[in-house]
Amino acid sequence: MERWWAVVAYVIIPGIDGSDGQHWQTLWERQWGTSAVRISPASWSAPDLDDWVDAVQEAYDDASQQDSHVVLVAHSLGCWAASAWLEKNPSRPAGGAFLVAPPDPQGPAFPRRAATTFTEVSAQPLSCPALVVGSTNDPYCTPEAAAGFAARWEARWHLAGAIGHINSASGLGSWQHGRELLDSLTQG
């Protein structure tokens, strides 16, 4: 029998260097208060996949102590850390994975400082409901590549329009459309 939780906890999984104060992830985290746990890898600036996956595990453990339905909210390189964590932990109950603007590890703009460990990742079916959100003009990933990741992750796909890398530079503020998309994942 599936368990329904009254409380949702969120694991915030930003990209390289974390999300700054104007990023939608940070704004949402502030709104969620103690219901949100941000990962804290030691390798923010020189990303190491194992370190990031361990950080997701630590944040998940903290979030799940609240007897909550845990949802992963990932941006950019964090999408790959989330998918690697889910692949490593298929029996851990996750209420969903919201994966925004995954960069293409084989693309020309993939960050070199993440290339040593993140380029070996591949999109495999995820063990929870998932939604991938992409942009028509993301410099780190074409819409076609992002749609392909969504298909291989067995996730829903949403093309959000021409909003760049869907980060602070996109000027989205608290990104209401994103919250609606997240709600469609968690409440669906």
C-alpha cells in the first residue's frame, strides 16, 4: 500500500558553485524554510560526482527524518547528481525528481571543471516520477538533447521557451511557472 505524506520535504541540488541569492532554487528554499535541505558537497567549484552523490545522500537523510515525502529539486549539473543518486539508491523512496536545465555532458559547452567525473554519466530510467524542464536557448544543452535525456530517464518533458539556462541570468525571480510544473509533478 502506498503511503501518503502530509508533509513534503525538498532536497535542493544546485549546479556548479551552488545557486546564488537571486536563483529560483534559493528563493524557493527560503519559502520552504525547514522543509528544504540544500546539498553541501566539498567540491562545489571543481565538481566530483561521487562527492555530489554523497551530498545528495546526506541531504536526503536529513530531509527524510521529517517523515516527509522527499522531492529532489535539481538544476544544471545537479540533475546528473540527482539521477546518479537515484540510480545508486533505487529502493529509497523519492516522491519525485524535478530536473531543470540538465547540461549535455557530450556537448561543446559542458563545463571543463566537471568533465573528469560527470562526462561518464548516462541517463537511465529513474525510480520515481520525474519531470525534465528545458529551454529553447540553453547554451549548455539543446532542446533535442534534453528531450532525449527525459526519454531515457522515463520522465515527462517540458520545453519552457527561450529562457536561457533557467538560472539567475534568466531573470525568472521565484519562477511561478516552475512552481506550477513542480506542483504538477508532486501532486499528480
